Amino acid sequence: MSTESNAVEANFDGLVGPTHNYAGLALGNVASAKNAELPSNPREAALQGLAKMKALADLGLAQGVLPPQERPHIPTLKKLGFSGRDGEVLARVHREAPGLLAAMSSASAMWTANAATVSPSADTADGCVHFTPANLATHLHRAIEPETTSRALQATFKSEKHFRHHAPLPATPQLGDEGAANHTRFCSEYGAPGLELFVYGLGADNEPKPEKYPARQTRAAGEAVMRLHRLDPSYSYHAQQKPEAVDAGVFHNDVIAVGNRELLLYHEQAFVDAKPVKAWLRQRLRGRTPVFVEIKTADVSIEDAVTSYLFNSQLICTPDGQMWLVCAHECADNENVWRAIQRIVDDPENPIAGAKVFDLRQSMRNGGGPACLRLRVVLTPAERAAVNPKTWVDNALYTQLDAWIRKHYRDRLVLADLADPQLLEESRTALDALTQILGLGSLYDFQR
């Protein structure tokens, strides 16, 4: 039996952590900066994300879940010279370096599009699924994630027969890696050999660079991941993101372009030059004719794209083969964006059958839409059977996680609450319980 027709693209969403807050930590993330210091609602955020997971599972998609991380992260604070009991550490860092406390309390691991880059077995020389956790070197609050992310991925994708786990790339400016947010795969069927597009902001010295905000993804990182994953260079491509878009708040490629199967949906300002990208897809894609849907600036400005996160929508294929756009409610609220979506849906020349709108306002206010919340993993039936079974979202797991969130999460959080030792204890208690629900073993090493 062919694995091509039986392989699925699974989505593994990150559970929003108990310390979800608005600190505006990510330079270049306009939505995050705009809402800095507003009260957050961690319980609502987690329930909104869980509702999206359940809805996609109900559509027949393979839907998994990845855990939050321990926050505030006391081990890092101790490495930075804050000593004493946990409560004393929190009080001192809140008094002396409140910005550092905010960074050590971020729930940003919820955005699993930044967790790793994943290449399916159909694309790799050894026939295994390869994972490289992103080093997230640009921002401190994210650079502390890769160690736990690596352990979580290994606890979820355990089989040495099917999965290869690489270490994150060295955390240097030349190798900045933000994971799947700058990586798109195209194919005829998910289990067929595909094409892998790596998008970067920082390349050679003679290439243009953004001036206002940092380019988080480097070409050197994409090339390293390509080698580690044993991809065929002829079926991999490295394209540069337009620097002016980065400076307008497009901090990842998935804020201005999204692809799925044979379709590339992108803004005309997405790439320095889209023509060679399209030519490569036309030349190399096997089994289907590529479809390109370009959104013009005259129809949707970059500002509208960023505030609505149109391009941070998910493109999914349901079991009947239909393709859908999974977008945030902000897309429906923006007349220009919603008009563009309706034109796409009404156009018989592209495969998108319709749009499914979700309320993800808690995540959106921090600068992450539907696509930020998920990591795409193509799996054959044998590979799917090798995944930790407790991480698949079904009615039973949904009920467990819904009850877990309602029991452990606060419904209001402001930055001053991050210094509360009770919040730390609540978070650890919640994560202890979650490891049992998801069968994650000793994922966390709480230094109580």
C-alpha cells in the first residue's frame, strides 16, 4: 500500500502557558508592542487555543498538542546571579530588573511554529522525519526555550526508527534560526517527495538588510538545516524576505506568506524577488501544477496584513481533499482583508474552498495568529503510530485539558503578578499534572 496517499500532515499546537502576559518583548512584533502591559487572561488564551485544536480534530485532521514551559524560569535567573529561595529571587529581580523578570516569564513557547523545522521522510535521504529545534537567538525570552523544546519533541516523537532529532544550531547572530515560521513545504500529496522553501532576512553582506528591526532568520541557518535534514539541494530553495516588510513589522515569513500542497499565497511585498521562487516551483514540483495567489498592496496593505494576520492563517486539507483557510477573527473584522479572502474563495483557479474563522484574540494581542500556534509534521501511518499516543487531541483529551486549564489557570494577569511566588507554584503544579495527562515523563526539572 502506498504511503503517499496515506500520509497526513499533522498539526501540533502549543498549549498556552499559565504565565501568558503582555510584556511587548519582541522587537519588530508590532502587535506585541502595541498591547504591552495590558492585563492578560491566561485561562481564556489557553481555552481559545484548545478550541481551535478540537475544531481541527473534529474536521478529521491529525491534531496533536505540545506542552508549555516552566515560567518564570528560575534556573536562568540563578545563572544570571539572582540567588536565594525562589520567592527571594523573584522579589529581587522584580525590584532590580523587572524587564528581565518579564523575559523569564514569557509564555512564548505557545507559538510552536518557532519550535523547530521539520522535514518529512519523503524528502530526506535516510527516509526519517528530521527535527531541528530553533535556537531563537535574537531575543532572550525565546532563547531560553530550545532545551525544553528539544526534550518535548523527543518525548512526543520517540521512535529512533522513524525520527531524527538534531541539536539546535549554535546561537550566534550568523545562525539565527526561528524554525518553521520561515519554512514552507510544497508537494502533490503529503506523502510524496516535496519541495522545501527556506526564507531568510539576513544573507550575504551584499544583500539588502532591514534598517529598523532585526532580521531574525539567516540564510546560513536555513542552509545548515537543509544539510542536517539530508535534503536534496535541487529540491530546496533559499529566498530572501523583503527588508522593507521586516521594517514594517513582518518579523517572520509566515506573517506575509503561507503555502500548502501546490498553493503559495503571498503578499507582493513578501520577497525581494518572487519570480525565481515561482520559477523553481514550476520547474521542480512533481505531480501538480503550482498555484500562486498574490495579494497586492493596493488591496491589502502591509499594515492590514500585520494587524489581521491574514498570512498567518493556516492552510489545511481535510480528508476529502478540500483546502481551507483557517484565519483569526481579526481578518473578518478588517474590510480590506475580508474582501480579499472572499475573492480568493470565489476564484475557481485556486483550491481554497472557504475560510474558517477562530477567536484567538489573546494570542493575537501578543503577535501570534493561527499559524504561529502550530507545528506541521507530515507522518506516514507507521510514523503516526510511533508518536506518543497521549498527545493526540480527541474528545477525551480535550475534556481533560479543558478541565486542567480551568483548574490551574488565572483569568487575569498583569506584569506585577509575575513576581508572585504563588504564581510560580501554581504553574509548576499545573505542569506536573500535565506531564501525567500527556505522558511526558520527567520533562520538567523543577528546582524547588
